[in-house]
Amino acid sequence: MTAFDRHGLVIVGASLAGLRAAQTLRERGFTGAMTLVGDEPHMPYDRPPLSKRVLTDADRPPGVELPVPGGLEARWLLGRAAVRLDPVARTVTLSDGARLSYDGLLIATGSTARRWPASQPPLPAGVFTLRGRDDALALRAGLAAAERLVVIGAGFLGGEIAAAARERGLDVTLVEAAPQPLEQAIGTTAGAYVAALHREAGITVRTSTAVEGFLPGPGGGLAGVRLSDGTTVRADLAVLALGGVPATGWLAHSGVVHDGGVLCDPCLRVLRADGSVVPGVVAAGDVARVPQPLADGQPLALGHWTNAVEQGAAAAETLLAEREHERTPTPFLSVPSFWSDLHGAKIRSVGLPSASDEARIVEYDLTGRRLEVSYHRAGRLVGALTVGRTGRLASYRRALQERLAPAVGAGAPATT
């Protein structure tokens, strides 16, 4: 009997990272018991379409289900959230009271939508958040009956929702507390470019402005949104796009939550507060805070599709390395990437623009829908972003991968 043959593996989070981990485990020859736990009743589905095609397709929402390969031979516990982890007893307790024992555990619970402060008055009907499939379908129905939409938060999600609503013909106002959309993620100049794309599409963009409250109308619906500059925007629908919060509530008493996320070593092994490794536990996706060499080793959570796919596979490899004992886990050193499509413009990025202290504008052509920006930290390349110049990213990716290459094999030592 090997280390993982008694209770098998438990994956908490039945979404992209969890599914990719399960696939990798089977592809790499793991034949033991495997259980996937998900708080939603749905089988794994793809999230990027939720703020795009699901909101805009004219007839019916497109299918967003992720393909589950035949022969995965996993037990699916869906609609049953994890509520407690005991890393000493190696058990996960579910919302229905069931207790799962594990030999190896993957934490892939992702993130939840940041909510409106509880200290504020209750929100009127017509104020939405968008994180999951059911949220997207509810918002789609709301858009079909609305005329005026206010989106609070001009990040990637907020911008895509605003673009989808504008495509449907709604009057859209995009409200952002920062001086430019996406400023923290891609810098001031690229953020101004995105703001210009929105304005050209007919969206009203209110930057350096916060939302102070919501005005209820007759029947308890939404009538308007009150802004920090003293003005009110009429609206019958609003979306809170305030970012995500790592889904760590169920880990509150486990000793593995630090600074709001699950801190990991470079091999995605979960760490205790003292920096020691929790035996048999790894993490992947939005919930994991992993050291980023491009940010001088600062632990960061990267909430992007590609990151979930790659970390899910890498976390599975680390579990297998622990099972086999004779080999050392490999550090996760992939070059991060993300994309977004706004008003026909294809925004693509590699590296970590958010970790930079300097942005160099190589090309800026709003009319021609072309943009190229390189990002640097202490003079060294850490990222790049393009609009309409996707082919130029390959050289940036190679340069960034070369920076990461010396760190291969330099994983943190296991301390149990």
C-alpha cells in the first residue's frame, strides 16, 4: 500500500483548476480513489464566457460546460460546500456534515465576488454580482428587461460586462474609483487606452469616482446610483464588479490562511504560519498565493484562466511526487498571461504588468486599435501588453521564460 492508497485524494473545488488536476492525476497513472467537492450543483464549466457570450447571445445562453474525459473515475460531490479542514486528522467536513478523510488534498476553491459593505443599507432589487453560472443567467435576464445600467468597478470583469450591455443597446455608465480603468493591473497609459475604447463605444466612464449608495424606486427596484461627486446616475440595473475575495472561509481554523489567501511554496505546497509545509496539501488557482520570481518572490494570487489550468496540473504533479517519495517536486515557474476582448479589441498580456515600476510605450494607436507596452521592474522586463499585436508577445514570453529558467529545480525544501 502506497502513501495515497488508503483514503485517496480529495479535490475541494470542482471548477477549472480542480478538473485540470484530476485529469493530470489520471494521465500520470494515478489509479486510486479521487473525490471532487463543489459548492455549486453544476459540473465544471468555463467562466470567461459568463461576462461575454452568455450575456450577449441573442437566442439562448451558449453551453459553458468543460469537457470531462471518459474514464476519469472520480466521485463528484456537488452542491455540498466544504466547511472545515483539519490538517492534523486529514479530514474535510462538508456542509451536510459528511467528513472526508484524505491522503492528499488539493485546495482549489477559487474566489467569491466582493460584496457591498454590510454596514450599508440593504441593496434594492436590481443590483447584481457576477461570479458563477447562475449569476450570469440572472444578469442576462436582468439586461433583457433593463434600459440603463451602472457598472461599479472598471476592472476586467466590469469592463466586459459594460461592453456586453452596450452591445445589447443599453445606456451604460462605468464607475471607477481609480483615475483610470485597470490602472493597478496594467498602468495609467494602458488604462487610459481602455477608457477611450469604452467611450468610443458610447459608454459613460466616470473615473476617480466612488459609489456612495443606491436609490430605491417604486416597488423596491433600483432607481439610481448616488456618486461621491454629489451626482446621481439614473439606472434600473447595477452590477458590483469590485473584484474577487479568495474563498477561504472554510479554512478559518486550519492554520493555512495568511493575508487573505492560502500561502504556498514554489511547488504549490501549502504552508503553515511558521513557513513549514502542511503534509499532503497543495493549492491552485485564485485561492493560492504563490511566490512570483518576476515580483522578487512576492506571494501573489493570479485570478486568470491560464493560471488556473497550469497550477491545477502543477499541483497534481506535486502530489504525485510526494506519493512517490523518490523525486523532488518541481517549482511552478510558468510565465503568467491573461486576455480580454473589449469592443472588438483583443487585449493580450504576458508576465506581471502589475509588478512593474515603469511602463514603456512602444506603440499607441487608438484609431488603428493597436497598442504595445512593455513593463519593467528595477530596469528588468516583467511583462508586456498588446492590443492588435498579439504576435509580438512571443518574444516577450521567451525573454521572461529565460529569466525564470535559472530558478528551475530550486524548490523550497520540505519541512514537516
